[in-house]
Amino acid sequence: MTGPARSRKPAAVRRAEILEAADAEFALKGLSGAGIEAIAARVGISHPRIVQMFGSKLDLFLCVVHAAYDRIEATFESAEPTLSALGDAYGHLLHSRPTVGLILLQAYAAAGDAAVQESVRRRQLDLQQTITRLTAATPMQVRSFVATGLILTVSTVLDLPERRADTEWCAWIVGLTEPHAEGL
């Protein structure tokens, strides 16, 4: 007599579960610290199944990084097309989906790997083009916005007191560098 039949999940459902587990694992441990075995354990499947679906750990990490950038772009696309509204929407995203900020920081940390560097560079430049397209901001405004976003990301990930993680504080920090902006 055989045991109860195990139901198979559709590939798209399984893929989403793996990406969610990988998002959590890579956010906590980064590319070098996370293991496919730990991701597989979170989902309740075998390590070879993940490799079959995604290839290498690097490929899975890049899928997670792209998903984070996709979330940011979708957030920007749905916001009012002003830098202020995009900033507010990004701050809300960081609070509602904490792994987004961690994944970005982990991606920057892993940029010593040429494949990661190229992929993140491309997504970062695409994101800057999206910001420009949506807001018609100048290149310097986009640079300041991205710098402010990085400060906001770090402030949120570190859970700095609210008065230090707000937009005014970020703008003040960026403003400190503006007299030297010609050299940027």
C-alpha cells in the first residue's frame, strides 16, 4: 500500500515560493553567506530542484535582486510623477517590504563579482532613467534623489530614530555635498 499522494504544485507557484524564500535568505546573509540548502529547507524541497529551476546560486541571487528593482520600479510607476511622491512611495515600500532595502545593500556588497556588478549597474541606470522619465528631473536632481534614497535605505535598514530617517534629514545630508557637485 502506498502513502498519501503528494500534490505537485504548478511550476509558477513553486518558483514564487523559492523566490520568496531566497529573498529572505539573501536579505539576511547575502550572496556569499546564503546557501541553496537553507533556501530549499524554507520551501520544503530539495537543493537539486532549486538548481534545476534557477541554475546556480548566483543566478538565483540575481533573480532576487531583479525582483527588488522590479518592486521599486512598480512603486515609482504607480506614484504621482514628482520626486517627492516617488521618495514617499519608496519610503513606504522600504517599511512595508523590509527585504527590499536589505537586498539592495547585499547587491552592492556583492558587486565585487563582475556578473553582479554588471547586472546591478544596469538596473541602477535603468532605475535612474525611469526616475527621469517619470519626473523630468535634471541629472543633478536624479543624482540627489538617488543619494537621498540610499541614505533612506540605510536609515530604514538600521532602524534609525524616525527624526533621522525622514526626507528632511536625507535632503540635509545630500545638501552638504552640493557645493562640490560640479566634480560629480
